[in-house]
Amino acid sequence: MKLEVRRRVFPRFPAVAARLLGPAGGKLAGLVRANRLFALALGAGGFLRLLAMIGYPGVLWFPGDSFVYLGAALRLRPDLSKTTGYSFFLRALEPFHSLILVGLVQHLMGLAIAVMVYALLRRAGVSLRWSALATLPILLDGFEIELEHMVMAETLFTFLVMVAVTLLLWPERPSWLAGLVAGLLTGYAIIVRTEGLPLPVLLVGFLLVRRKGWRPVLTTAAGCALPVIAYAAWFHSYTGEYALTRSDGFYLWGRVSSFADCAQIKPPASEQKFCLTTPPADRQPPGNIIWHAPQVHKLKGGPVSAANNRLLRDFDIRAIEAQPVGYAHAVADGIVMAVDPRRHPYPSAGTVSHYYFHLKPQVVPANRAWIPGGTAAHDAWAYGHASPSRVIEPFAVAIGGYQRVFFTYGPLYGAIMLAGLGGLVRFRRRPGRLVRIERRRRGATMLPWTTAVVLLVFPVAAADFDYRYMLPALPFACLAAGLALVRQPARDAGEPPSGALPAAVRATEAQPEFS
């Protein structure tokens, strides 16, 4: 009966997918069709994204960042405050002159991320039910859907990193070509979002620890380096400096502003202008103060000039060295906010408001240019050939109401992160002995879990906590949590070897049908 229902609901999906994508598409379609729960979740995720596209034809805008990306796409050039790798993606879609297409492609990326998580879990032997449940936060989180609808880099970044992780986890021993492609994608992800800078260490470290061979190690490292080196050379051609941005000192100053005490830091005279006289407890959040503090905005040449960025960076390092506990406490406070059951107006109510669907069209400034050569409104019209912001009721009401109720609440986010840790270690207690922590022999969880942790912690450590920064880490945390459910083979003393286990138990450890 169940098989007959599936045939009726998805009668032609495998054939159509195979025709469009070849054998890989047919296999993927079969993998989806075999699990009605995942098929329903994927369909629901697609429906919600369609609702967002109908309710908000085009895209949503995050003031400042979105206008930099779009302006750099129309007039390719590096930006001093942020990398513009995302602008290359926008440039590739520019000939179609459709902001609707930008939103559609990003929504498809969101769905593809969930499919990759599901496929990796099934290949690892996770049950149909748990594999589907692990994708629900990715498919159904209202803030994920809203972020996919914005002209922002996070969706592309997450997609690129997930493809890279999939290429390294899918085969038992990745080929040199898989390593090269994974590295190139990761390198591109870094110039899309510099929060990805630690990722090459994770990928190469995973290959080394899991002994996957020296060829994929070398090609992965080379692949990661090539896009970054190329972008740094491009940046040099405009600024005379080999770097990705000139803003690392500026953003890190915001981070240390939450605890910096110049009486302890004792900076040289050239850096004393960065000191704050307000007590730390009364200061604005770092993500807000950097846009208003005269200590940085009244600098001659601005905070992102080469000289001022260098001075700011030196001050930041002195602050962290003088107050390491204060720095650790500030970072920990940001992580705690990620798992808080309440959503705070942090770093400011204005920032948080941009992460919600609203019922009024956004105003794109017509009197300011973020990239020389055109105002934000001019760029939006030149790119999309349509009004840059539209709202269609009642569809906007439906997706906006959904988002305010259905998202990954802080405690659930924390539980998913902790569940992934269970795939790396386990707690065991034996008769007459204390509980001890042991490393699990299966290391597939290591890469996605450490990726999730780094993507959550690194932005907080380098700038400040922001609810938007939680979302790129979520798919990797879900993948790690699912992989933690893979059965651990028993080889400890006193336990029978795997060959001596009953056939029914050995069957649960066999490779899944759709591997």
C-alpha cells in the first residue's frame, strides 16, 4: 500500500530528473522518492520559498552591504570594507536583468543544501526518518528563507562550502580532482565571505587526520589558495596592497571595544585615540558602535585606509593580549546569545528588523552611491529593469507570519550543535570505573561539526554576534547531528568483533541502498 501511494504521488519524478540530469538525477530522484517524509519536507520547503517569491517579487535588501555587492557587480572592482566575490555571482546573472532570478537561484541553493545533507546521511547509513528530520531546520526555518531572498552573500557561501564538504565526505578516499574542486569552491567561498578564512585548515586537517592520501591533501590546499591569491592580486591592482580588504582592524576594534580598558592596555601615543572613556558596561554593542564611534569615523582618511587599518589592528592585538579573559568573555557572550530562547534586538533594533519580512516596500536610496558610478536606486534599476522592492498581499502576510513562528529557536540550535559533538566523542562507564570520554573511531562527523563551530564562532570573535551569522553554520550542525546517529562499530575488549555480531545487527551497519 505504501509503495502504491508513493507511485501515485511521485509517478514521473525519477524519469523527469533522469532526463534532465542524467543518471545522477535519476538516482537523486529515487533517493527522494524512497522517503515520503523527506519528499514532503522538501515540497514544503519549496512551497514556502515560492510563497516568498510571490509575496516579494524580486529580492530583499540589507542596507549598505546589498548595495555594495550590486554596485560591484555592475562595475567590477574590489571594495575596501568587504570582499566582493558574491558580486561575481551577481555579474553572471546580470545579462538576464532579473532580480527575481537572483532570488530563485538562491532559493534553489537552499533546497540543494538540504538535499546534500540528506544524501550524505543516507550514504552514511542513517535511517530514513532521522535523515529527513535532520533537514527540517534547513528547509523550514523562516529566517533561512528570508536570508535566501536577500541580496546577501550567506546563501552562496553556505552552498559553496556544503558542496566542498560533500565532495570530500562522499567517497571513502577522495580523488585528487575531488580535492581540487573542493578546494577551489572553498577558496571562492572565502572571497565571498571572509568568515571562511579558517576553512582550508579544517579541510586539509580532516584529510590528514583521516589519512585520505597525500594527493587530495595537496590539491585541496592548492585549490583553496588559488582564488584567494587571485583576489589579493586583483585587490593589489587597485590599492597597491596584497590583501582581501582593509577592514579587519576596523571590525576587530568593534569586537575589543566591548571590554578594552586602556589603563590595562597602555597603548602608545599613536593608538590612544582609539580608547573609549565610557565604562564597558555602558557601551553600545560592537556591531553598532563601529558605525557611530568618532574614535574611528573621524580619522583622517577614514577607518579603512591602509595606515589606519594597521593602527587599529595593532591596538586590537594589544587589547586582546592585555585582556585575554575579557576577550574570551565577550566571545562567549555572543555564543550564549545564539542559544538564548529569546531573540534580542541585537546589535540594534534596526539591524534585526532587516531579517524579517515586512508589509511595506523597502526604500532604496537614490541619493547615495556605495560603489562609485551609480546610486543604489540606479544600480537596482539598471540590474533588474523593475521596481527594486515590491510587496504582494496576502502572500507577504502568509510568509511573514510563518517566519515569526517557525524558525530554529535558540535552545534547539544549541541542542543540534551538542548532538553533533556526540559523533566525535562518547561517554562510557564501566563497572567499578568512573565515566570517561572516548573519541569515536568514525570521523565523518569531524568535518561538518568543526565547520559549524568555526562558522558560528569566528564572526563573533572577529566582529560581533549577529543573528544572521547563525544561519550558515546551521546546515553543517544538522549534518553533524545526523552523522552522530551512525552506529559505532564495537571493537573494545570484551566486545565481539563485527564479524561475530548477529546478522540482524550487522545489517544495520551495511551501506544503505542509495549509496
